[in-house]
Amino acid sequence: MAYGFDTLQIHAGARPDPATGARQTPIYQSTAYVFRDADHAAALFNLQEVGYIYSRLTNPTVAVLQERIATLEGGQGAVCCSSGHAAQIMALFPLMSPGKNVVASTRLYGGTITQFSQTIKRFGWSAKFVDFDDLDAVEAAIDDDTRAVFCEAVANPGGYITDLDAISAISDKAGIPLIVDNTSATPYLCRPIEHGATLVVHSTTKYLTGNGTVTGGCVVDSGNFDWSASDKFPSLSQPEPAYHGLKFHETFGPLAFTFHGIAIGLRDLGMTMNPQAAHYTLMGIETLSLRMDRHVENALKVAGWLEKDDRVSAVTYAGLESSPYHDRVAKICPKGAGGLFTFSLKAGYEACVKFVDAVEIFSHVANLGDTRSLVIHSASTTHRQLTEEQQKAAGAGPDVVRVSIGIEDADDLIADLDQALTKACG
């Protein structure tokens, strides 16, 4: 039977605990698990049987979360890890090798731009940053050494919506996977796999958990990519020495990437999600659709008010009819454009700094996707490491404030913004 989203966000992956009958998924706070016998242990270590060995690899609480997120995204499997940044490395790890590159959107979270432009160089990887609205430029950037295309469905900080269908057509033509960060949209608003994504990554820290309590990440495998179609992805198509020559794609088919993420990625990188974090995120997901509907409703009302304010020079919310991305909402995010956007102050950088110091309901934090409304001046914080040119390309220029609209009373949020703007701009 095909269940609806609201049912799946509560039940997918979970069963009453067989030992106690506990209805909520227990926190299995255990590092290791007893084998039935020596043959059982050997089968687990040989990947001949699925089960629990050690919590760096697998944990029953985390396993429920993995299945739930994979189900909501329409994927075959998922691997949870310690943060969204960990998820990005986990996604690239089986695909890349020294000398290879990823073609990435210029409109990405500042930390991702730093990770891709600086940190991954230490692995011998590189990134080419392209405006993903320029489809010809995206196609031209792909070369024989490109191993992935990377973008955000709803880009942080500006809330820009990527034309995933057009981008996936380009990646498909090149025979390389499309990786989509769906953190800002969540599977309730956008399902990237339905638009051609091979892998979907999340910072579960944000909307999926929804309460600002724990960090986490997830990589969802669509199961749709043929890793053996070329020699570009030997980690998945060729014999793996650590498992006696096992070929992941040949052995596990549509779950090849998922099994590799656990058996190699978590085994060797060790970026494990702890079971308590998984528990908090599972509880958060139970109300995901309810929260996202309110985020969208509030964001549209607040953005509409800001757009009419004389102290504001621009608002980027794609839900506004004035947005150049408005036409993509119905196609990519049919239930709404999310709760994240930016606005620019005519008075510039110093006014932005005064503004974030003046808000009362909004919290000035480096996070998004909370039930609480959040604000940050990206140019002086999350995007501080970037050049001004990079900041502007990412939608985080010096005069830009990012807001993550929560689920409070929208009129109260507007009143708070109004008083803060008065203090900042006069």
C-alpha cells in the first residue's frame, strides 16, 4: 500500500521494539552488538548478511532514521553521519580521486564553498564554480575528470530555486551523478530524485530536526545510477581489496552506494551520527509537514511586507511574484518556496550589523530551519571567509541579511523586523 507523506514521516522505518513493545524508537546507546556465533560474525564482516557490528558503522536508532529519510526522499537507501558537511564528503568520497573535479553552483552555503574551494584540495580534488542559471556554462565546465555535479535545491542564503530538471539533463548526458543538497527545502517541499538527482544530501541539523538541538547529516541514494556504465567510478564498479574483490555495484545493485557509504565511508572516515541525535531528528521529522506549511505561510507574509518597505532595496524570496525564480516554484517546490531568504538594506553594511543587534524575537545565530525565526548577516559571519565577489555570487553581499522564518505569529515577526529596521536605518 502506498502511504501519504504525513503517514510516512511518522511511521517509515519504525516498528514497536520487539523486546519491550516500546512504541517510540528507543535510543540504542550501545557501541557494540553480540554476535550469535562465529559464523554470524564472519558473515557480517564479509557483507554477506546485514546486521549490527559496531556503532561507528550501524546502530538500530540511526538505521530507523536512515530508512525514514530515504523513504521520504524516494530513495533506495541512506547513510546518516555527523553533520551536513560530513554528508557532503561522504557523498563525494566514493566518486572522487586525486585529479578529479566536481562542478558546483556558485549559489551555495558559504561553508560549502569553503569546503569545496579549499579543503577538498587536500585530497587532490578540485571544484569548478558555475552560475547554474547559465546552462551552457554548466555543460562547458564538465570535462573528462568531472565526477559529479553539485547544487542546492533551494539555495542558502538567498532561497534561489535551481532548475533541477535542466541540470540533471546535463549531468545525465555527461554520464555523471547529480548531487543535490535538499536541506533548505526538505523532501516535503522538493523531491530531487524525481527531478533526476542521483544523490541527495541533507544537514539534518536544520528543518528535518527542526528544533536546533543536534547536528547531523544524511546521504540518500536514488539507486538509479549505473555505476558500471563507465570506468569513472572504480570504487563502486571494480573489485574492492578490503572485501576480497567484492564489486559493490555488481553485488548490491541499486544499494551499491549505500553499502559503500557504510562499509567503506563510515568504517574509514568515522563521521558517525550518534543515536541520541538520530532520536531527536526522528521526533522532529514526525511534524515536518506541519512545520514546513507554517514556515512557507509565514515566509510569504513576511517577505511581502519587506518588499514594500522603503528601507529595503531587494527581497530574494522565490515565493514572491516579483522573483525571477517564481516560475520554478510550481515545478520544483510545488508546496511552497520554503522559509529561507535574504533582503538587502539600502543603508548598507553598517545598517545590517545594527539590524541584527536590534532584533528581539529573531535570534542572531549561525543556523537555519529552526521553529524559531533566525537572522544573520552572512557577509560578516557564515560567508566571511569568501571574497566580496564570491559573497555577491553566493547571494550574500555586504548589504544582505539572511532570515530563516520560523513558525511564530507572523504579525509578531513583522513587528520585530519593523522596530529593528527603525533602529538600524532611522
